[in-house]
Amino acid sequence: MKSDKENIYKKREQDWRNGAIVYQVLVDRFAPSLDLDNKKNLYQYPKILKTWDVLPKRGKFVEDAKYWSHELEYWGGDLKSLMAKISYLKNLGIDVLYLNPIFESVSNHKYDASDYLKISEEFGTFEDLNELTQKLKSLGVRVMLDGVFNHVGISNPMFQEALKDKKSPYRNWFDFNPKYPDEVRLWADAKSLPELNLENDEVKDYIYRNTDSVLKTYLKAGIDGWRLDVAFDIGYDILKDLTEHAHDEKEKSMIVGEIWNYPAKWLKSIDGVMNFTLREIIYRTIREEISTQMALKMIKEMIDDAGIEPILKSWNVLDNHDVKRLLTELKHPNDQKIAQLMQFTLPGSPNLYYGTELGMDGDNDPENRAPMRWDMLLHDNTIYTWTKKLIDLHQTNRALKVGDFKPLITDQLFAYERYTDRIEDTIIVVINTTDQKITESMMIKDSNIMNYSGFDILLGKSEHIECLAGFLKVELELKSFVVFKPKVKPDKSYTPYKRI
């Protein structure tokens, strides 16, 4: 009979959402269109079509359109060109493809839906989405979409009707108030983004409750979940209601929220968060703004407060379309590697932003949204090779996908253990974030780790690893790391792990 612990980890393994590797794509910027000449007519004013070799730059506000000019610049990528890169995605080793919004809208970013139930024509059709989803599904890769359900675009027909007709049935779908500068509530006071009145039952029905709602229509069409834009604006209660409706439609569908707050309470309402709290811990530790002991304490308390189950489903984010790219955020290559190592070995689902695996850099929006640099995909690209190693490490080690977390008791090094019910799964990660060589004795609070047991090094290097009476002594060069696991099989006949 299986033990309770064994059942826990087996159950976690059976849930695709735990520890999944997520790859994020801006459809317009990922792959050049295969048929651009026949769709150039789609980029009429105020839209502007750029060539693939041009980098995005911040523009000026276009008064008649109510958008910034860089929001209206397109590079021409679409769902068909994305499909042409499926072999690249499969070879990379991802579990989930997450697409930034694809709804019909004016802007290139599509966070301003004019029609949720249509695919923006620059990107393709519903049939293209279905084909993409089915092709990826056959390869074991799931698709998630970006749900922008807090606000719509100013061109949305329902909003335009409500704006012009005070007796419109859509009038109460928005918050009109003469006290507001634009007489309607806008998201972040952006003139192109009127907020939906999510307290209105009709809005809830349309967005996620009805069988033909936006949320359920796409789930029926084959996607497996939603990343919710500005989920912190939607609030605990509505998020919980939305998540329950998603699960009713498709069991184990995934709802992950863009939450910049401390995640604990939010994870009672949704399946996972984009874990920006963990992102801050990683960057601040590497910059030595907080001590390694404090960082480990913060991670441990966050997991204890939130629970390991939703943390495993939460996305470990280093960069995306809203923040600086990793190579811009951290200039030193060793720091970049350490950040990624943490991203792929701490509890959660690594969220890889397109192009980061090739070494693309970029400052804040719009510079972080440059066209994919396919010219950087070379056999000697060391960043790509390194990222592939991390993906393979994560995918082939059970503890990194579904294991629990335990910090080692350290003074200078950043060290932790990922473990399951099986000693052979145990992974130990030790990192030196400093500019000094460090040799340190650390306590590992794991009674299963045997005296003088050997270790197999999976990644990195240490000149010396010694285990005695619950202590690990590790020697690391400056800004370096080692990932290892206990050697449980006998070299000849004897192993102290035979009854563990």
C-alpha cells in the first residue's frame, strides 16, 4: 500500500500545472509572416508596419487615436508564422505556450479588446488558433491565452454604444461618472482603456459565467487556461468565482494571475500567480541588497503562508513584456546565470520570455518587445546552450517539478534542498552570489542524508563537498554554483541508503 507522502507526490505529478515550463510569445513579434504582402492592407492608419530588423522605440501620443504611437507599430507576425516554429518550441523542451492577447483590437499588444470573440485579423483566424492548439497538443504542449477582462479598448462597440446612448443596455457595463476627468473610469487613467463594471452580473455572464462566455468559448476550443491581466484589479471574490467557472468547464484548467502583491491571500482565489515577489527576492539577493539568510527566510515563509501546491503552479518570472529583459536587468553574465538557475530550481513554473534563451536584451516597454532575433540561433550561442541545460535539468528531475522546499542553514551561501518521498530524487542547490571565494559548513535538516555519502554533480562545480552529521561543507568560487544529488547506488556492494 502506498504511503500518504508517496500519494501526494504522485498526485502532483499527474497535474500538468505543477512545475510546467511556460514559454511566452508576443504573436506580432515572434516569427515573420510567411505571407506579408497579402496582408499589408491590414496595417492602415493609425497602424504602422515596420520591418523585422527595426527595434521598437518609445513614441508620442497620437491625439486622434488616443494611443501612443509605439502601441500602433506592427512587425507582422501571426499565428501561421508561429506554427512554422513549432519544432523550435518542441526542441526547446517547453510544456506550455502562453500567448499575449490575440483578441480583435487596435493596438499591437491587444490589451484593448474591441471584440473578445474574434481573433485580431493581423494575427489570423479562430481556425488558425485551433490548428496551432491541436498541433501543439499532439506534441504534449498546451496553450494558454492572455485574458484581459478588467477593461476593453476605446473602440469596443459596446463601449461606443454606451458612450453615445445613456439608455443603452451596455451603459451599466462601465462606470460613467461626471466627476472623472473623462467621465468614465479608465484603467490606470489610460485614455484608450475604459474599465468594465465587473460588479454587473451581465458583465460576469458575458466574460466567464455563461456557457458561451469569452472564457468558456476558448476553453471549449482547446486552450487549457488563462493568464489574467492586471488580476490584482479584479479582486479576490471575482477571481475566485471566475476560477471556479473555468474549472467547471475544464477540470484542471489553469488560471494564473498577474499579481504584483505578496501572493498568499491571492492564491486562495486562483490557481497560481506570476510570482513577482520571488522575482524581487532573486534580483535583490544577487545584487546583495538582502542577505542570503534573509532571502531564504523570505522564500520559506512565502511558501508556508501560501502553501506549496499553488506555489508549484505559480510562474517564476524574471522578465516579460512589462519589465526589463534579464540581460538588461543584470549586466554580469554570472549574475544572469545565477538568476536563471534560481528560476528553474526554486518551487514553481519557470516562465521563459521569448528571446531570453538567445540572449536578447531590452529596456522597459516597448524596448523589451523587439522582434525575435532568429539570427542569434547559432550552434555556439552559449546562452541558448545554458538555458537548454536548465530546461533539461528541470524536466528530468522530479523534485524540481513537484518537490518540497527546505533551506539549508547558512551564513554566506544561498542553499536549499528540493525533495520528495524518494531519497534518489533529492536535489541540493548551493550558490555563491558574492565576489569572494567561499568555503562554508551548512546544516542540512534532512535525516536521510548519510554521513560521508558521495554526491553526483548535475550542474556547476565545487572543488570540495563533504557531508558529516547533518553538515554539508561546500567550497565555491566567486559568483558560482553547484547542483548535486546524493549518490544512492553502491559503487561495489555497499550503500548506506539501502533502507532509506
